[in-house]
Amino acid sequence: MTSADPGPHPATPGGGGTGGDGSSASAGAGRDVACASAGADLGLLSPMRGGAEATGDAAVLRAMLDAEAALTRAQAALGLVPPEAAEAVTAAARAEAFCLEDLVVRARSGGNPVIPLVADLRAVAAPFGEYVHRGATSQDIVDTALMLVAHRALGPVLADLERTTDRLAALAAEHRDTLMAARTLTQQAVPTTFGLKAAGWHRLAGDARIRLTAARRSLPAQLGGAAGTLAAFRPAQEPVPEAVEVASRLPGRFAAELGLAEPLLPWHVLRTPIADLAGALAFTAGALGKLAADVLVLSRTEIGELSEGVGGGSSSMPHKHNPVRATMIAAAGRQVPALAAILYGSLAAEDERPSGAWHAEWQPLREALRLVAGAARDAAELVADLRVHPERMRANLTVTGDAAPAPALVDRALAAPSPPPAPYQDEAPH
């Protein structure tokens, strides 16, 4: 099946969509829902994920097509291809015109999805198909597409982090003087205030916003051609100095078409953008994980100083009110650092384009984005409905000491400048 004839894909008998006799697999649940095929991964075992729509295969396909269309438009703007070619390729680059399942199967032979996508896009863009992907290499398109996916996925994450920091600031101010026990190495140490604890969470979430905002703003387009020299983009009819100047302007124009940063150099094996993004994602997961870890401890039955406003149930113990949001954040916080380690490991890439190091980044990056998106969503929901129990905090406090400086620390923390609100919506063209 080609992109010109996407056609429907029938459900496999006995698969996820229906039972072996054709009956709905969801009938036992008493709900009329559409069931996916047996091979679909919809997140059944990953409730801590978020951003599925922004990071799924359809989103990656859309981003690759956006990159291909933007490249042709950038080349047209510099006189490298006819303007009509840019219009035709942009019109052809519609995700609904391509069969995603077919691309997945065909991507295996070349090791990346750009090869079959370019063949299909050239067919759809005829008679201007020859101008599709002109001078580019597959890595130019995949890297650019993943930067677009990250840019788009991080918009809602930053919005959730802003909601979280706003609520934490309010909690810190409200409980500036609420006494509780400070615990070190699991034991009560000295008195503190819940306001100071909440101010610490606020600072961490704010630091995560700062780092993710900086990472998002610096996400670059990728354009270098076969070996990162831009040689394939040089207009052959121009004298060498002028041709080189035109080629050197193309990455900036390409980036501007997509709303991404202009790269100083092609970064096929200079993976600073990936490493910076990995670090910001890992920090965010850890910062929110600290909040979750404290909530999990303080919401234990025998402590009872905090509780989630909307807790989860138990399949065997109906009396339980489980801190599900904090649990999901904690689960994400344990996974993202390991994914970031894979992305950092890909810095050690050989030659001008690597075999394996680049390919190893794709899935860990997407999974890290999903986990951080889920953690940010859950953190915003958690703090919005967090129940604070000052009477339990006071009753549990069995140590003496001076907590007088704690409220002043809260004031100092809340008076510190916060990162300004940012335009979190998808700023890049669709």
C-alpha cells in the first residue's frame, strides 16, 4: 500500500479489536468503546505517561512532513528551486495522505522512516517530486522532526509546571507558620514549617521551568546534507563564493520556516541539543519526584499529615485511599534518568554521521518526553487538590527546637523572581 492509496486496515480476527467470534472484546466491561488492533501500544502499562498525541507516530510523521515542506520552501526563498515546487510539496505534505502502518513496515529495510516517506511524498507531489528532499539526508529530517516533536510536546509541560509553581507558592504562603517535624535520615530532627517545605518544592519546580524553557527555545533545526558540509545545497550555476554563501544561509531559513533555532553548525555528531534536552528532562522528572516522595511519606496512614484530594482505590482493600498521583510521578522520576543516560551516551559518536548512536536516541527521547509530560500533568493535579492536615503535623511533632527562622525563609523564597510566563502554544507551523 502506498501513500496515494492509504486505504483502511481491517482489524485482525481474534486481535485486540474483536474476539475470535467477531464480538466486541470490550463487551464484558459493559461499554461501547473502539478497540485497537493487537499490535497497538496505547499505554495500558504506562499510566504515568502523558503527551501521547504530541509524541506518537502520527505526530512524528506530521513533523517529518513539516520538515520536508519547510526545506523546499526555504530553498525556494533562496532561488534554489522553483516557487511552484514549494507550493506543491507543501500541499502534498499532509499526514492524512500517507499510510502510517505501511511506512512502519518499509522503514525497516533502510533503518529509518525517511526513506519510504520521501518516495511516497515525491509521488504525491508530482510533477514537482524531484524537488522533495533535495540535498538532504535522512538524519536532517529525523533530527529536525524530533526537535519539532519536542518543541510541541513541551508547550503543555511548561503550562502544567506554571500551574504547579503557582499553587505551590500559594501553599507556602498559606502555611508559612504551620509547624511540623523536619525529618533527617527518616527521624524527626527539629521543628520546621510546612510552608518552608512547600517553598522548597516551589523552587525546584521553578528551576525545572527555567531549564525546560531554555532547552525548548534552543532546539535547533538540522541541515547538513550527506556528511554535514552543505555541499549538496550549493547552486551549481553560481560562482563558488556566491554558491557557498547561498548554501550557508539555507539552514537559518529552514529553521525560521519551522520556528526552531538556527544551528551554528550541522550537528549530526555534535549532540549538544539532545544532551541539553535530556538533562532538562531528567532534572524536571527528579524535581517533581522530590515533591512526590515527600507526599508519599507524609500521606502514610501512621503519619497522615498530607493526603491527595482524589486518591486511588485498591482492587482488594476498598478502605484504602492511595496517593496515585504521587505514585505516578515517583515512577516517572525513576525512569527518566536512565533514559537520559542513553542520550548522553550517544554523544560519543564516530565519524561525520554515526551508526547506532543516532538511532539509539529516538525511542529514549520520546519516552522521556512522555514521562515528563505525565509527571508535570500529575504534579499540577496533585498540588491543586492536596489536603494539608496541620493538626496531625502538630500532634506528630515530638521534638523541640527553634523554627522561628523558617517563615522568614519562606518569605525570601517567594520574593525571589520567578520565570516569566511564556507563550507555550505550538509556535511552529503545522
